[in-house]
Amino acid sequence: MWLIVTLELLVNEKLIAGSWYSSNPKELDRQISRWLDAAGDRVGVARAIVSPHAGYSYCGDTAAHAFKQIVDRVFVLGPSHVVCLNGCAITTCSKYRTPIGDLHIDMEVNDELRATRQFDLMDRSDEEAEHSIEMQMPFIAKVMENNSNVTVIPVLVGSLTSPKQQAYGKIFANYLENPRNLFVISSDFCHWGNRFHFAPHNPNSGLPIYEQITQLDRDGMDAIETLNPQTFNDYLKRTQNTICGRNPITVLLQAAEHFRMMNNHTHEFRFLKYSQSNKVSGHSF
């Protein structure tokens, strides 16, 4: 017998509110509303989005283009920055707190994932220190403020082998099939500079470094838009681009591939907006 353990009434506290984004509810509400309005109308009902997780001053307007798509129950897959994982982990909390409203964990789905024996439980302190998931929650809370029934399923994604990417993709394909569900994949793209041990550039290209970075990222986005996990993995192997959400993205691509095999139906993936937090033009980094 498999014993499913859920810890009730625990709240994930917002640790980076006030630094990465405003802790003032009214100010945060105004900021997100302004970004959402500027993003324009939805392009259609989405099953999955990729959203950045830098500070809102850097990426809030870009994230808004993705979050215009949100509809209902939300899976949030974020890469681990604070703990080494070779699999995926789910929350022990019953809700996530944001300055503009709490989001309730879908405990039924959480238990279903736990029952597969493929998911660890997040350590509480590690979970509260992880920004990749937290940065998505205020946008979800704002967009879904009129839907009291919305639930979230935070999933921390570690460094996965190809077989594990496939295994998790197969699990999530069952949820991707449901039009009530949305997947939010938390990922920034190129991290460039000495502190990231990644600073490729071609001085003979005639292009400033930030435009070379743009092309590098665009090639990655093109690979993702094929919805072929092998194409994206080949791109990563070839370029070594420092996309921190590479594993959550690949899990989504594997889920889409399993969905296609189950339903003989292929989704379309489109990037709506790309931006850089800083435009690198020289070598003083």
C-alpha cells in the first residue's frame, strides 16, 4: 500500500516580496494591471506558457504577454536554484501567499502526483527560498482574482536525465490533455557574463554582444516552437546556452509529445515577446 502524506494548513510565505517585486498590495496590483493592459488581447486559449522569473522591474512587462493566456487550474514548473535535485518535487503547503491574495494548492492533484512515487516533497525552507516558482504567483493571483476556484500545483524541477524527462512528460501529458489545466513554465533565457561562466561572442560578426545573445536565444525559441524535445536538447548540447529552465521546458515538450501520440493532435507554440534585462555591448562584465 502506498501512503499519501499531505501536510495541511502550511503557508508558503513570500520571501522576496519587497525586493524582486513590490510587497505593497496596491502598488503591485497597479503594476501588474498596467503590464497586462499593455500586453493587449489574448491570442487564444493556451495550454502552456513560458514566463521569466527575474525581478519584475526587468521582466514584468514581458511576463504579462504570457499571463494574458491564463484560464484555470495552474501547474507551475520551476527550475531549482537552491537545492540539488535529480527529479521533481511537490509542495507540502496548502496555499501560497502573495501580496494580492492567497492561492490554494490543488491537494487532490498533489496527492495524485505523489502516488506515482516519482515526486519528492520540497523542504519548506528550500521552497520558500526558491524564486522561480514564487515569481509566477502574483501574476496568477491577479489574472485569476475573479475565479475563487482556481488552484495551483507548484513543481520544483531538478537536473533530469533524458529518461526522467520522458517519464515526467508522460505523467504530465495526462494533465495537459485537460483543457481546464494550464502549465506555467518558469524560465529565463541566456545568462551571459563571467559570473555565469558563459560569455561567448564573435568579435568579427559586426554585431554588438546583446544582438548575438538575441540570436542565440531566438535559435532556442525556434527549437522550442518545433515541440520536439530532441531538437531542443540538441540545441542545448550544441550551444550550451544557460537557459535555467531547460529541464521544465523539456518536460513540457515531452508532455506535448506524449499528448500528440495519445490524441494524434499537435499543438502550436509561439513566443509573444522577448526582452533582455541588460543590453551587453562590451566586455566590462
